[in-house]
Amino acid sequence: MSHLAPIVPSFAELLLNPKLLEALSREGYTSPTPIQAQAIPKLLEGRDLLGLAQTGTGKTAAFLLPILHRLAANRRPAAPRCANVLILAPTRELASQIDQSIAAYGRNLGMTHTVVFGGVSQFHQVAAMRRGVDFLVATPGRLLDLVNQGHIDLSKTHVLVLDEADHMLDMGFVKPIRQTVALMPTDRQTLLFSATMPEAIAALASSLLRNPARVEVTPPATMVEKIGQSVMFTDAKDKLTLLKMLVKPAEVSRAIIFTLTKNTANKVAEALTLAGSPAEAIHGNKSQGQRERALAGFKSGAVRVLVATDIASRGIDVDDISHVFNYDLPNIAESYVHRIGRTARAGRKGLAVTLCEPEHRAWLHAIERTIGQAVPVEMNHPYHSEAARLSTMKPPVLGGGGRNQGRQAPRQAPRQNTAKGAPRTQSRKPR
Ligand code: AMP
């Protein structure tokens, strides 16, 4: 990642609290990632920040470390039902992972923290907030719910982080976000992270941030370099058979398979399981318990194969993923980078294999334009389709109501609901 930051200072040179440095060495972090090197000094000064970065760049530590540092230096016990720091995230998975990161980085600082999201009983969340916390991580819908019921008071929250702001907007959270911010002090420190910068995010940022420092990391090129990519052209009817063949070998030690829809995720997981490669599906229709069990099994190695839709997979942070399979191509080029970035974490090598059917050929072109390279074609398999390789078919029109993100097919939300034949209702709840 050195091309993004010519001289990377060490964590100690960033003058972080020694207790944080100890926690970082325990995590095995030797030097800051580019976004950390850029963001930490500005955040230590107390500045607002606009961060253009996506998951996999180390952005969580980029905002948590300076916040932890400043809070430790100026300890104010949280008042009942209050939180010193509020972090908003689009999904339960991402919120939970941020909460785990607070526990890991703040392990020597005795910070209190809790996480609040929908889809589960509010009982424990209310109890956890009763005495107040240093850090509250929340999805916007449930947070506002608890605020409106009088269980959470944001009037003393002096740091606000909006993580994956573009996805929160895609999921229809702009109103709850604005309502939430209106309840907070105006002299707070505000950080906004987003992987993309559509107009709606720029507008949100300019209304919430005061003279923000701007940091930007563009991981695609570096990340993509470490990942062995290939595309296999095949007909739609052969995809499942080909996939079963691809996940069989023992070197596929831990794999994520991406599908466009929840139905396909279920279908693929069932078919793989029947074929002797036990797989779990994870998507927005699964209960919180099912998702947690699937993820825990995947992390522990009990389940070798996870089948996921794009939104459900956001924020899943599992190391040692040997393979990413795109069973369906994503219709948004950036999603391809997100997906394949699940492998090759922490400098390791990974493989990303994409199955491309004729109808999705145009999406592959758009992805290649975004990553600035052609994805190598693997023809040495029994289901190669020359028709798919040469296809000029129009890609399917997926749903409506989304914004055009510029580079590719119109973005629709939520993505996994809008493929042909799938319901078009949009869930406003955290997934
Ligand atoms: P994030 O972009 O915050 O989701 O982080 C992506 C992954 O990078 C997580 O697994 C972090 O634990 C890891 N990570 C974050 N910062 C560093 C660092 N400085 N050195 C090594 N790994 C890191």
C-alpha cells in the first residue's frame, strides 16, 4: 500500500497512547495502513474528517485509535443513557465488528461500549445503555427507536462516526441519520467514511462536517494485484455444476461465494451441501441467530463455504479466505473489488474466480474498466461457453429507484432483492 503514502510513520511516531500501542502489537499490526497514516494525525487534532475508503483498508482502526486516544486523555464518565462516542453503521455485522474492534484496540483502557441493532430484542440493549457507555455502535433504525423511547440520550455525544455512509443512504437511512444528528451537540467532532462519493453523500457531508480534512485511499489497484483473478465463461444452466466442481478441491480451504439474490444464495448453499461441500447461506432474510451461527462456523473453520449476497457480506472480516467465487457477477463494478478483497487479506495471496454467463458479459466489461485491467480468462474447464465470452447481450435490468453511480449499470437498492423475479420491496431495517 506504500504507493499511497510515500513515508509511512510508525504507530509510535503518530504519538498514540502507549496502551494503544501495546494493543496494536498484540493484534500484530506493525505499521499503519495508508488511511491510518493519513487520518490519525488529523483526528488527533480533533478535526472533522471525510474519508473515502472501503472495508479492507484499515479504516476502522483509522477512526477508532485517535478517538480512543483522545477519550483516554480526557476521560469523562458517560452519564446514564448517554454515549460519549456514537458510531453509525449500515448493518448488524459491521456494527458488531466495530464493537469487537473497540474491545480489541481499547483493551488496556477500560472503555465501556455496546452495540445496538434491529432484528433482536431490545431488552439487553436498553439494559446496557442504562448506565451510559463510552462507545455506542448502532444501526440507524434501532438507534432512533431507542432514542424515541427515551432509552438513549444523545445530547452529550461529542464524537460521531458515520461508517459506510453510502450504504446507509442506499438502505434508506438518510432521514434517521439526520434526525439522530439533530439530537447531538453542534460542537461535536464528526467523521464520515464512504467508499463512493455520489451527490447525496457529498450533500450529507457538507451539511454535517465542519472544515473537514479529506483523506482518500483507492485500494483497487493494490488489492487487485495480490489477488489471482480469473473468469470462466459459461452458460447459466452450467454454472452450478461448474461451481460444485470448483469448490471440491482441498485447497479451497475457506471460500465465499457471492450471488446476486437471496434465493440464489439459498439454492447454491443447498446444492453444494447435497454435493458434499457443506455450505451456509447468509443474507438479509436469515434471522440474527442464523447469521451469527453461520458466521461463527465459517470463522472457526467448521463451515468451509459461505454463500452471501453483497449487502449481507459487508463488513464480514474473516482472515484466511482462500477463494472468492462470483457465482453471479455484481452489477456494480465497485462491488467486484469489495468482493474479491475478502481474500488476500493482511498481505496473503488469494484467488478470485468469476463465473460469467452471456447476460452478464457487459458487467464484466465495466468491472475491467474500473480495475484498469482485463480479468484473465480460464478456458480450461468442461463448461466453457464461447457464446458467453463473445456475448453482446444486454445485461438484465435490475429493479429501479436507485441512483446511477456513473460507472456502470444503474445502482439499485437493495441489490439482492431486485433481480428478475425477486420481490422489489425495500427493507428499511438493518440487515
Ligand atoms: P477494515 O478496513 O477496518 O475493515 O480493516 C481490514 C482488516 O485490516 C482488519 O482485519 C483489520 O484487523 C486489519 N488491519 C487494520 N489495520 C491494520 C494494520 N495497521 N496492520 C495490519 N492489519 C490491519
